[in-house]
Amino acid sequence: MEPSRVQPETAGAALHPEGGAALRLTGITKRFPGVLANDAVSLDVRKGEILGLLGENGAGKSTLMNIVYGLYKPDGGEIEVNGSTVDISSPQQALELGIGMVHQHFMLVPDMTVAENIALAPSLLPGLSRVKDVERDVGEISRRFRLDVDPGAVVEDLTVGARQRVEIVKLLYRGADLLILDEPTAALTPTEWHELSRFLRSMADDGRSIIFITHKLDELFGLVDRCTVLRDGRVVDTVNIADTDKPSLAKMMVGRTVTLRVERPIVEPGKPVLEVKGLSVADEDGRRMLDDIAFQVRAGEVFGVAGVAGNGQDELVQALLGLVTTDSGEIWLHGERIDDCSPQVFTAAGGAIVPEDRHHEGIALELSVLDNLLMKEYQSPRYSKRGVIDFNASRKHADELIRHYQVRTAGVSLPARQLSGGNQQKLVLARELSRDPRLVIAFQPTRGLDVGAIEFVYGQLNERKKEGTAILLISYELDEIFTMADRFAVMVGGRFLEVLEGGQADPERVGLLMGGAEDGAP
Ligand SMILES: Nc1ncnc2c1ncn2[C@@H]1O[C@H](COP(=O)(O)OP(=O)(O)O)[C@@H](O)[C@H]1O
Ligand SMILES: [Mg+2]
């Protein structure tokens, strides 16, 4: 069947959703020394479907597919092909089951022709004497799938894209109806990529199945029907491509602990802005929630507090804001003693807070975007005269903030609850950072945000840092601390165990410290 003549009722996997599983993996596990490459992976690919297999480098994609292709033996799990459980212990066996794989690195003999390469390969029809037949068959296959492969061409004369097509034709010639392509686009030109994706679709329309491995999100849209996301050897989820978008896939792929493209600006720190000395706080039952905490945050410095939630982080923030009574110790902000004061005193001394729970502390959901932006500045003479709000001036200021902080909202009078989570957080940042604070407390500032919004938040905090603001970053995400902090403390049981240099700390040791190992040794 010519792809161009595919009947509409048979075209596209979406039209045969019950097309049955061509391949089903259940609980596939594979260990290498020191690495769990595949951890109980389950997925299926249907007939007539293109399945994307997405994951970062090292996620376990190639390992999984090499198992399916008979190159690795799994430590556990089951493979079903067309409904029957199978044991695949060689590529030859995989091919007999109709499974073909194109590897990241091709396996062709350079100084032989295309037809010779295909005839040479161990196949169901072996023998060099058949080269003429092979030439004819290859010509037919490439015409049928518009693959533009010349059977008489010598492989070493071919472009990468053409060699890839040879690999595909070789598999089709040998009867593959499930094609696995491992990161096939690495060296393709845009035109070749376009042709490849058109070819893959025509294969699927022909009732075959494709597994398309990639770590590039852009390649999935417009090509695959569903996508299985692997992270650290595990399946995060399988989604219909029509029901998802790039940010969601990115988040699934990299997880909450993102290693972002954020440079930590090097700033010569100035004078201490926040000084905490011997701070202790007890709860109602007399338990010590903060135990003799001491640290400084200097101008132009990000000081991090790493630790597992519930180790005193809430109490530390409350103490800094003046919301709990301290047992002992002192808190100085820009030369002013503020312990046991109030959030108003904290703000007046130059403090800003990006709170952990933006819905309860950061914004008033029922109030408008404008009110949320200005709620800490209404008393300023810039926006009110003798107690009467200057609506034009506030409106102008709000518009500027929305533009500068890229808050996506249909208008300043909209209630804040109608904004997305990322935009609500931008609203908080706009209000807190625009007041030129001397100190910013950022408590879990990227919780629940997608990758793009996380990068934005980091960028804004780093901008403040370059302006000389002192930043106290309290986060349960160790990667966030490593990305942002110049120095950081590890907080366990209400105490600071140790203060470390951001650039030099060993994540593993910090993880152990956070888990309560006193000296960071296992
Ligand atoms: N032959 C091998 N021996 C030891 N470790 C391996 C081997 N192949 C892969 N790994 C490890 O298994 C993990 C998954 O690798 P891989 O399947 O190649 O991921 P991906 O294809 O998603 O980049 C990685 O940590 C990798 O270093
Ligand atoms: Mg790989």
C-alpha cells in the first residue's frame, strides 16, 4: 500500500485506539554495577501507533530498548509481543518476532553497497548470491515508503540521513513491524528530520508500531501519539500527546529537582544585612523548635538553609517576621533589632518575604491584581494623599510591575485567584522585590512551579542579589540550594549543623547531614 493512498478510516493510531498491544513490557528491571538502570518499567505500544520514549540522558531509555532487542538480559519483568509472553535473547530472535532497532550508532559496513549490507546481515534470507534479489526488494521497499535509498550506492558515500534510511530499509526488508529508533535525529538536517517524521507516520498508518526515543521535547509534538516518560530508570507517566504540553513534559522528565540553566552570579558580598545571634524558640509544650541559631546574610549574598521540612524552617521564618516569641537571642536587620516585633517592623526595616504558602500568606485571592501589588505600599505618599488613594498613580505602577515581572493577567482588576500558580508567584515577587528590599526571605519560592517559571524566579532573585540585596533562601529542594546559594546551612532538629560554601559542597554528604548523620558519614 502506498502511504499516500492510505484510507482515512485506517489512518492514524487515534482511529484504532483498540489496535491491541504490539509490545507490552511489565515490570522490567535491569541492574548494572551500582546503577538501577530500569526499575520495574511497564509500558505498551499499540499497533498503528508512534510511542515517544522521553527521558534525560541516563534515564534508562537505551537500556530498556536493548533489552527488547535481545542485547541485554533483564533481571526481572516480562515481555509480551502480540499478546504472547516471549524470551528475547538475541537481535536475531527480536527480528523473528518483528522487532527492529536502529541504534544511536549505525552498524553498516562502509565500503559495501546498500544491497550488500542488507544481504550480508543475518536475516531470514541469508546469502550473498541473493544480492540481485535484495537490490530489487530494497528498491521496492524504498519506493513504497518513499525512503529514497539507492540499493547500488556505496555506504561510505552516503550522508548520515541516508545511512539511517538504509538501516530502516534493512529492518523492513527483514520483516520488522515494530521499529525502535534510538535518538534518531541527532545528526539529521531539518529536511531529513521532516522526511523521517513523515515516513514514521506512514509506517504507523500502515498498521505498524514505532518507538521513538528522544530527550528533545520539540520532536514529540506533531509526531507521536502517546509518550512514556522515564526518569531515573522509572516510568513517571504515559500521556496522550494531545492532552499535554511542553512544560508538563519537561517537569515529568526532569522532576521537581531541576538542574536549570541558571548561572550563579559572583558578587563580592557587602556588610551583614541580617544578623541572627543565639536564637532559640520553644513551642507551647516547651519543646525547642529553634536551638541556638546563629548566622549572617550579607549584602549581595544568597544564604541558603537546606533541610528536610519540619526541622525548624517554619519557626525560623516566623521568628524573623516577629510572629513568634523568642526564648533567647537577637535578630538584627540593617542595624535595627527586630526580634519579637511584627511583620510591619520587619517590612519597615527593609525586609521582604516570598512565603512558602502563597495562597494564605502571599496573596489575597479575592482581591484584585492591583490591590495585591500595592497592598504594602498604599500608605506611601506616592500612591495616596492624606489617606486618599491616587488611583492613576497606583494603576500606572501596577501596569509597570506586570510588564516587568511578566505577570500574565487579562487585567489589573481581575481577582488574583484567576491567575495560574506561576503568575500568582510572579505577583508576589513583583510586590516584594520591587520595593528595593535590603533583605528578601525566599521560602520555597518555586514550589509547584513549572520549569519556565522556576527559571524566572531564580533570575529575579539573582538580579536582586546583583543589586546588593541580601537573600535568605529556605528550601527543601537540595538542587535549589545548590543552584542558588553562595553559602548555606544544613538545618536539622532546629539547629544549624554546619555552614558550607555553595560551590564546593558535596551533595551526597549534604544529603546525609540532612538525614541526621552528624558528620555526614554514612
Ligand atoms: N553497559 C552498561 N554498564 C554499566 N552501566 C550502564 C550500561 N549501560 C547503561 N548504563 C547506565 O545505566 C543508566 C541508564 O543508561 P541508558 O539506558 O544509556 O540511558 P539513556 O539511554 O536514557 O541515556 C545510566 O546510569 C548508564 O550509565
Ligand atoms: Mg540512550
